[in-house]
Amino acid sequence: MGKKAVHFGAGNIGRGFVACFLHNSGYEVVFADVADALIDRINQSPSYKVIEVGSEGTTENTITNYRAINSKTHEEDLVKEISTAEVVTCSVGPNILRFIAPVIAKGIDRRPEDLEPLHVIACENAIGATDTLAEFIKDPKNTAPERLEDHHKRARYANSAIDRIVPAQDPNAGLDVTLEKFFEWVVDKTPFEDIGIPEIEGINWVSDLSPFIERKLFTVNTGHATAAYHGYNRRKRTVYDALQDKQIMAEVYGALEETKNLIVSKHGIDVDAQEAYVAKIIKRIGNPHLEDAVERVGRAPLRKLSRKERFIAPASELAEKGESIKYLLDAIEMAFRFQNVEDDEESKELAKIMSENGPEDVVGKVCGIQSSEKIFPQLVEVVKRVQDDSRED
């Protein structure tokens, strides 16, 4: 019997990034999702294409040997698949991890004793996403407390950092996914070292993940979102369009200069190496072949303005050290202005929070920042400015 991986989330990142590498590494991929039409299409299509676009040209990968299960209507089937899989991965969004945890917990609990532990890797744009998923799985509601003592014999959890731009797709593309050629998938190998590291093409296995996670989150995600929020507020259509504006480009460079200072001092990364990385990232997010609407990149502002995310995490650390955060505060202000955007529930919730709370309460609720922290008064000032402007409209 061949190797099997269960992947939660059959969207563009799941099909185009994670499943592509699992397929190329010899795994049968079982997609788990709740979208009926997507599941039907996957099960009716014997193959799909992953199209990689770069300045040096385009390449295509044909993906086969997969199927899909509806985790909402066919939970028992999915539990069986998880109980005998080698690997479980996910790309569902950090807010959905709590909802996929119960079925994963059931699959782990039913795992035969003669199988090595399940390798669980969350592929999300969030720090410690696999740890978060593991906490939900081990919650007493999902795993009986008496089963936790030897849980490590049935499952192991490794955090990861993924980096690949997957823009909105052509509505007529079917299952095919177009994405950039560049990618980085870094995974902490230490939880797997005594049971065997799974052979997955494309993964860079490391002993210390934190420099990779923060370098990526505070450069790629900070830069991408900065361009998107400034672009949205200046009525630009795409991130590419936004980066043609010299003022927006200066804001992006400024924010990434500030995060560079943190990354270099905190993780001992070479200054020249980080500057080269920043230049590469700006070139990537401004790729004209990967049209990305500013509304799509800016969606979910509440998550992006939260404590451990791309703006508040680096800005709060820099503020504590007394370093400049002017450009990060500019980006944070633009994110707070991303309200009532069509098809984005978080932007509507943000508008509600901003209209019903004072600035100090908004900073606490949205950003998770306490009044004792150095950045607190600066964030209060930003929120107050946005609230005052909305009252004048």
C-alpha cells in the first residue's frame, strides 16, 4: 500500500502548493473540505494542473492520485483515512483550526498501535499554527484526558512556515491553480526526529523555526498587506497597481526597513541578506503576472491586526526597544480604515467594533495590547484618528 496524506482545505493553496508537493513525493492525497461542488469536481476530475509563473517563464505540473471527502457529511470515512495516513496537513485559515480538530482527534484516537505516529503539519499564515491545532485536538472535548498520556505514540506535531503567493484565480480555471514559481516551506524537524522525518519534496527541515517564521511573516506578509491597505485607501485595483505609486512604495519600503531592524537584531540574520530578501519580496508581490486585488489581500483585517500578526507583533517589540515604528503605524492605520468591504465579514465586524467602542477598548479588543505597553498610546492615537474621520464622513 502506498503512502497517504490527508489535507484539510481543497482551495488554491491546498491544491496548488501543499498537495502538489505531496503528490510529487509519492503520496496519495485525500482532500477534506465542506464545499460540496468543489468535492464533486475533485472526485470527477482525474487530474488538474499547477501552473508556476515567473519572470523566466511558465511551467506546468499535472497532479493525479487524489480524491476528496466531505468532512461535514462523511465524517466516519474521513476518520478512517486519518487513522491510517502517514501525514495530515491543512490550509484552512487559522480561524478554522478549531473546527477541523475534532475529526482529526477521532482519527488519531483510532490509530492502530502498529503504525508510527501521525505527522501533523499545519500550513497556515500564523505563528505556531500547528501548536494551536494540537491544543484544540488535545482539548478534553475532543480527546479523553486518559488518552493524552500516550498520545505522542499516535501523533506528533511540527510547526511550519510557508511562503508562496497564490493570487485569486480565473473563475474559469476549474481545478487548475496558477501561482508564483518561488516558494519556501520550512518545518521544525525536532518532533519527528525519533520516529522518522517524512519524505516530502520541497520541505526545508530545520531545528529552529522561529527565525524563518518571523522573517517570512514580518517581511512577506507585512509587505503584502502594507501595499494592499495603502492601495485600497488610494483606490488602487491590484497590489501591482499600488506598487507603481511612489508614495505607497515608500511606505512599503519604510515598514520593511523597520521590521528588518527587528529581524536582524533578534535572530542574528545578516543585514545584507535581509536587505536582499526584502528586495526579492517587493519584486515578488509586485509581479505583474500575478494579479492580486487589494481587497483580497487585505481581507480579514481583524486577524491581521491581532497581537501575534504581521503589524502588531513587530511594532510592539520595536516600540519596547524604543525604535522607530512610523511606517508600521501608517500601515496599521490603513488596516483600521479597511471597513465594510464587500464579501469580507471581518471588515464589517471591524466597523462595528470601531463604532461601538472607545479607542482604548478597540486597541485592547482588536490588537490585544495592554495599557502598560509602550505602543499602547500610539495605537490609541491611530484608532482615534480613524474614528474621528469616520464621524466627519
